[in-house]
Amino acid sequence: MTLTLIVNDDPLLRAGLQMIIESADRLSARVACGVEAVATARHCRPDVVLLDIQTRSTDGLDVLRGLLDLPDPPRVAVLSTPAADRSVLAALRIGAAGCLLRDTGPDELVASVRTLAVGSIVLSGLAGSQLLSELNEDAHNSDAALRARRLTESLSEREHEVLAMVAEGLSNADISRRLLMGVGTVKDYVSAIFAKLGVVNRVQAAVIADRARLSECVSMERAVG
């Protein structure tokens, strides 16, 4: 059973999201307002948190930091509106595993919770376009690209392959099937990659991979091999 914690200060919205999630097979949900979020997560240990980044009772980014600082942190996706693009990017930099719009449809919401639970990233059109814009700006920033390349130089050939697939948005299970290795082994590789890159989630790792043009490098290495 996958447990999702919904963090929002609007009781009606919380109840609606909870009803949608709990209508799906093997999904359950609890709710909390912003100031209760970290304590509630510490108590119930959710697999996934849907965090409204614009909570009225507290700073949403501070809540995100608190959730990610827990001993066994959940996968946190922020809920937002198209007007909150800067907050979304800040959340992704801190370590959020993705972003969904508040008016995401029921089917997409359930699919996103399942995607988060298996370790993959979810990005709404808002977050995806903003992140792409930032990456395009970075493409013209030689310093950012150089730093990314230096970071990825510390990775082994296999770690390069795994990181390229993380950047594609593949889950550990997907990578396991593609590389014909155990899911636990993939998880170990991903953990080692995060440690070497100094990142805390797949979004941040994917940004570095994109800046370093890692997918192109891996394709060239395979062609030479």
C-alpha cells in the first residue's frame, strides 16, 4: 500500500485530493496543513507527499526542507499554479521530486503518485517548460557546462549509463530491465551517483546530466565500443 500525505491549507482541496487518491487501488492518503506537515510525516512515514508550495500558514519551501531532512524522507512533489514558476524552480533546486498543477485531473494525479512512489520524476507542463528554459540558458553558460562535465568525470562508465537513463526519466525498475541488472543494484548505482554529484534527487541529477550533454557522450562511447 502506497501512503500519500497531502499538505494544503484548504480543507476542501485536501478532501478532494484525498478522495481521488483513495479511490485508486492500493493507494491511501492522509492530510495535513502546512504547519503540521513535517510532524505528520514523521509520524505516519508517507511514501509520497503532495505539498502545496503556496501554503498560507507557513513557508512552503521551509516545509519542503523539513520533509527532506527526515531520516527516511518521502518523495515530495509540489502542487502549484502557473503563476508560481519561481517557487517551483526553487523547490526543484532544493530537492523536490517534481511538480503538479493544483487542477491536475484525477487520472493524471493517480498516475503521478504511482510514478513518484517508484522513484521517478513528475513534471507538469509548467515545471517542464520552466526547467527547459533554465537549461537552455545554461547551455550558453560555459561555466555551468564545465562544472557539470567535471562532476560527471568522476563517474564510472556504468554510472554514466545509469545517469543518462535517470535523465530520460526512467525509474530504477525501467533501468534494471534495460541494463539487465537487479533493481537493488540500480538503486546502489543511483545512490553512488547522487553522492558523487552532490545532489539529493533525480531532478538535480538530470539537470547536471543535461548540462554535461551526458546522453550524447554515452551514445558516442557506445558507437566507439
